[in-house]
Amino acid sequence: MGAGREVTISLDGVRDKNVMQLKKLNTALFPVRYNDKYYADALASGEFTKLVIFSMLFAALAVRFSTDFQAYYSDICVGSIACRLEKKESGNICVYIMTLGVLAPYRGLGIGTKLLNHVLDLCSKQNISEVYLHVQTNNEEAINFYKKFGFEITDTIQNYYTNITPPDCYVVTKFITQPQAKK
């Protein structure tokens, strides 16, 4: 008897028809409840907001007197990144990462990295030179994750969060150097 399994991780855009998946993930992942403006901003950001679809094809092959093949296909939404495009006083556009999260059983598989790299690649292609987010000051795992990608703590905001402890956050920023045009 043989068995096999094929795993794929793909990014899917957030649209009106699947925004409920983002809402469910946010409820499972974050201690904060997000309002309608958050979801409107996520939808408006287009390619900057993605869901992660974890697909697994299980196949079992049994051989005795006959051949029996069974396949089970499972698409599970396991993570997301939601961004907002903001215009700075200078007129330049920057990206604010509203949320990035992966369900606990799927962490360590490179999903968060895939999501963040997707946004950083878009920023490079669109000449966006700044990406930032807020991280709760005691969230060492998240702080270390972003530092691996060149983000740095650029500010601390006291009492940023309500109803969670500690209420303080860091502003974590990555400045992306755009390649100079050849003369």
C-alpha cells in the first residue's frame, strides 16, 4: 500500500466574495476587533492584501485484487496580510501593514515570509520606498521576524492599544532603496 501527499501554498486576492475569510482569520489571530474601515482599506489596496491558501492533496493507493485510488483535496485559508496605501505629506505613497498573521499550526513553513516578500516585491516594482506597521512592545516574535527583513524600530507610541496589555507599540519601518536609473 502506498500513500502520497502534495502541498501547495498560494496567495489569493481579497475580494467581496472572500473577505469573510479575512474576518475569520483576524478573529482567530488577533486580540483586536477590526471595523468596517479596515476591511474597506484592505479591499482597496488590491494586490497588497492577500490570503494564503494551504492546499493539500492526499492520495492513497491500495493494491490487492483490484486497484483503489482515493484523493482528498483540502483548501484551507491559513494566513493573510492586509495593507493600506497612504499618501505622505511629501506626496509619496507608503504602505502600512495593518495585519500579517498565520495560524499557529502553519507557522514555520515560510508562509509569513512569502506574504511579506510579496508586499516588499510590490513596493520595489511600484517605487514605494517605505513600509511600516505597529507591533505590540512585548511581541518579540513579530519584532524579530520583521528585523530579519531589514525593518527597524523607529518610534514608540504609549497607550496605542485599548483593551490589551501592554497598550504600547513600536512603529517598525523598512526603508526600501530604489535602484537609481542609469544615465
